Amino acid sequence: MSGGPLLRALGLRPGQAAAAVGAGGKTSLLEALAAECHAAGWRPAVFTTTTKVFAPGERSPLLLGEAPSLAQALGGFGEFPGHVTLARCRLGEAPVPGAPARERMKLEGFAPEALEVFRGLAGALLIEADGARGLSAKAPGPGEPVIPPWTDAVFGVVGLPILGAPLDEAHVFRPEAFARVTGLPPGSPITPEAIGRLALHPEGLFKGAPARARRLIVLNQADAFGDLENIEKIANILWNIAGAPRGQAEGVICLSLRPGQPEPRIHHRMPAG
């Protein structure tokens, strides 16, 4: 099967492992991608993490335990009704970013070396490798992100609503690191050029990405910008700064994807095709 719009835009292939890093929609991106993989027949489509994530909705099967026992369980199950989420254990309820009065169950993930057991079993292995406390942009701190060395593709996610917002703790996770790698003074409005430098810097968006992995910048919530021309300009700025051969990125994808949204909308891609 040809797959859905995300599979086509991101160029993922059956049996590959992909990690999402950054901020502004990693979980939504990987869950939507997992659903497309399942629909395309890449089964089981597995969503998991090397950090912590919120538990999925009731419609997504959730398996908890140590990696070896879960690998055996995957092989023994029949047909899953959808993509499956794997985690080590429940951590307890935590406030939902943006809705502090609401709480959801948080899950603990696996060390990178433990995840390797799933590589040959999964039709697609999708890994959330970073945390951002629900904000739209971040720079990694010491010890993060946590990307397995055999990962095939790394998606560096940024929420487009961050553009124009001040560089401070209310809008950016680890703002001091963001200022250091982008050269943007604290409190300054965040520009497309700053996001481009974040993607270009070795301690920025793609920090820790394996040398062999494809790197794609994913600009989420493009519906926050009213016209396609503006989105194209932003993507072009990032591509000119961080795109190959000047930088590590092989593409810039602008999309709209939010929790509960039926399917993603791809607005623009650099380079085209």
C-alpha cells in the first residue's frame, strides 16, 4: 500500500525505526504516523519512548512490561485493532500541558538498548526521544535527546506558533540552551532564522542523531499562519540555513496536526517532491 500523507511526506519505509525530538507535537506526529503505518499494513505499528509519555486513548492497545517479555507478547498476539503503545510501567497521573486542571496517566519508557529487541518484530517502530513540557520549542539539555544508535530517521519538531513569541521560560523549554545555540538574546522574538540555526547547530535540534539517520525538520501547527505564501517563506528560510548540503536536514515539512484531529494536513515541503 502507498500509505497516507505523513508516510509519503516523511519517506518512512516498512520495518524502519524513527525518532521524534524537539517540541510542539511529537506525540501527535508519531501517533498519527503509527495509525497510517497500521492502515498501510505495516503491523504491528509500535509507538514507544525512551523518556516519558502520556498514556494513549482507549482505542490504542497499551502493553506494559520489560522489553523481552513485551517482545514475546507481540509475537503471540493476533491482529491488533490499531497501532500498539509499549512502555515499561505507569508513573501516575500528571497535569496535561495547556490544561492544568486535567490529568492523564504518564508512562515510563525504555533505555535505547532495550528497544532493539522490537526492531525485527515491528512493521514500524516509532520512538518519542525527547520531552518539552508541552511547549512549542526547545533546545536539548545534557543527556538528551535519547536516540537509539540504529534509528533510521529523526524528525526534529517545532511548533510554528512559537514564531514571534519571546525567548523565555513561558514559551521555550530550556531557553538558556536555546539562546546559546541560536545566538538569539533572551527575551527577543523568536524568528525563522533562529529556528534554522537551532536545526543547524550540532547541539541543537538534531543533537545525538545517528550519522546514518535521515533528518527532517517538521514544522507543526502550520494552520496558525493564515496563508500558504507565508508558510513557504518560513520553510525556505529554514531550508537555506539548515538544509543539505549546508546543514543536516534533508527536508522541511510544514503540516497541521493536533490531538484529536482526524488526519494531518501537509501544507508545504522543501525541497518539493
